[in-house]
Amino acid sequence: MLPTIEHPELGKSYLPPHKRIRLAGGPPFFSGSEFRLGQLNRDGSCFVAPWGRDEIGLYETDLIDPETGRRIKIAPLAGGAGLALIEQPITTITPQSIGTTIQPFFIDMPRDFMYAGLLLDVQATVTVAGGTTNGTLNDENPMSFLDRLVFAATGSGASVELKNVRGVHAFRAHHLLVGKESNASPLGSAGIGGPTAVRAIIPVWFALPGNQIPPEVAVQSILDPSEYGKLTLELDLGTPTSFINGGDRTVTVPSAQVDVYALQPVNVAITKNRPYRYIEQFFLRDVLAAVASERRLTNPIPTGRPIRYIMLRTTNEVSNTRQPVDDTLGTIKLKISQTQVLRQNNFRLYAQRNRDENRVFDAVNPAGLNALSSRDNPVIGYYMFDWAKGGRLDGLLDASRFPSRGVPIDLLHDVATASARQLDVVLGYLVPGGAR
């Protein structure tokens, strides 16, 4: 039997049968002569210390090499197995009507189990009637109908805003980090008709998401409610313009609802020893309308916390269009003080690297909408700069001590078009436990 990894929380069974363990530089399985007798468990497994990972990704075991007297190191192959999760239904939001103003809804979340994440099932019906001129479809509907998502944990001497993003940001961050686009059924026509049903599943993660993130790394940032006195989820639902802009037809949303589910990790006990908190924030939106070289963001990127990722989103805002586009940014440079740590002459190289490393599937291009993916970019208009690929937490952009030293982070970018564009900047942090 192939050895498995014994983890203090996840147990011994999180490695699937297809995930092989082998000696560094050796065969893909153990034979009885390669280690001292009696070291394997009766089922053929051995203990592996998840915290004992070296710089090349090998894990230290409790097996002793009889020739050298040193502990044997092994390499897990074939990718991570993922956390075992169950869906806990929390509540359903059903607004009485959808008008011309954004409606906030507040939910007190239960505190009797751990949270690996949330699933938001956003549903609505859209009717178009009257008038003579069609409006312009929002290419990212119905995710755009979730105007804002805020998850705050307060009380017990601690408070932190773990999530503050728009629905499109959460939807695409999951897509680019995990590799798979969530289900979505958008509105495909701005012409007279309806009511037409639309729907989107929007995942929100507290466990560190990633196609190659090992579960023993992901589990370190799940949300432990015992650290706080109250958990609050705020969902802001949009307006009919979340689906169609402009034109003279009457657009209404006769019905809408959001089903909220918690993703509960099994075999993980409530403790007060979560090493990390995974925080995501919509940092700023810049309006662009002129060609520029080495333009700086309106505000510099905040320092003081380790940064897991920086995600950029560019959209065409000419007339009534709300369309993700790849024609906005040229060369991108990230500088820490005067030191350049990243430079991309165009988005294609980095988009391809992210596609390969996270096995990103292209976005689905529904009929009636502008393309959401292309040969150059699996998700048009989105650029993910991730410093925790493969669960390598030592690769984080650690800006925790920058404020005391007066060190700034600047994202310099060339603007390639004079047309009206918007640039969204979303930041993902992996903050050590106890920090805010």
C-alpha cells in the first residue's frame, strides 16, 4: 500500500489513492529494505510532517534511512486532494422589489462550525418592455447584480473585515485561482421579452484557494468563529442597470433571491489557533481617459500586511458599455521603493503562466454577449498576480514591516488607449493570526 500523510487535523486519509509518495530521487513506492523494519504503520502508511517541507517541496517523514541515519524525505505527486466540505444552508434573501437604488441586506452568520468558504446562489428574472431602442447588455451579468459583498468578524476583543469585494471580483478571483469558472446563466438579449431567469454561483473562500494549494496549507486560514463574538454578512443587490444600460426600453427585475450556503470543513475542530486569515478587498477604482506612461494608481498599494495576490480588472466604459477589455494596459511594473520586483511588457505572458500553473479553463462565451475569453487570455480584462502559487507561503509579498521603514509599493502601468476605461484593483492578503 502506498504511504499516506498523517495530518493532525485532516487525518491520514486526505491523500487520494492516485497521489503517489516516493523517496527523493528514488522509486515511486517503498520496499521493505529501504528503511528500518517496523517503521511503517500496519496499513502501510507513515507519518509526514506538513510543517517539515523544505525549499524544493519535499516533506520529512518519521522513516530513518539505515545507511545515513537521517530521516527520509518524500514528495507528494499529482496535485492536492482538496478539503472535504459540506454545504450548510444558512438563509435566503428575497427582496420585495428591485428599484433604482442598491439594497443592502445583513445576515448574522452562525458561529457553531468552522468556515472554509461561502456559496452564494444569485437568482433573478429580468423583463424588457416598451420603447424602441435596445440598451446595452452588461457582459458580466448576473454576477454584476451582486453589487457588494462584505463579511465582517467582530467582538471578543477582535474585529476584521475579511471580505469586501463586488460579485464580479469574487467570481473571477475564484476562476483564476482555482482554474474553473463557476456556473452562470446570464441575460443574453436586451430586446423585448421576459421574464427571463438568470443565475450565478459565486464562491467566497476563507480557506486559501488555488488549483495546486495542498489541503494542509488551505486549512490554515479557514475561519474559526470562536475567535469572534459576531459574524456578519452584508450583501448589496443591484438595480436593473446591473443587466442593461441605456436605451429607452423599460427594464425591470420582477423577482430576485440569493441563497446563502456555508462551506463547512469536516474533521476540523474549532480551536483558537488559526495561523492565518485570508482577506480580500476591493482597493480602488481608477478612471482612465488618456494615454500615459508609468502611471501610478490614485493611491499607493497599502503596506503592513503580507499580500497574496493583486488582481486588476479593466473595462470599457464608453457610452453605456460595461465590457471587460484587454486593450487598456501595456507594460506593468511593481516597485518596492526603487527596487523593481515585477515587470510585464504585456498581459499575454503572465496570463499564459497563470493559465498553465492553475490549469485555468477559458471563460464561457454565452451567445448574445461579448467574448469573455480569447486565445490570449482565459478571462478577458482580468490580470492575476499571485505570490502563493502551489501553496508556497514563503513567496508572499511580505509588506508587514514596510510602514515602519517608510517603504512604498507602486504599481506603474502604461495606459495604451485614450478611450474611457475603468481600472479596478483587488487585493488578497494572508495575514498571520492576531494581526488585523
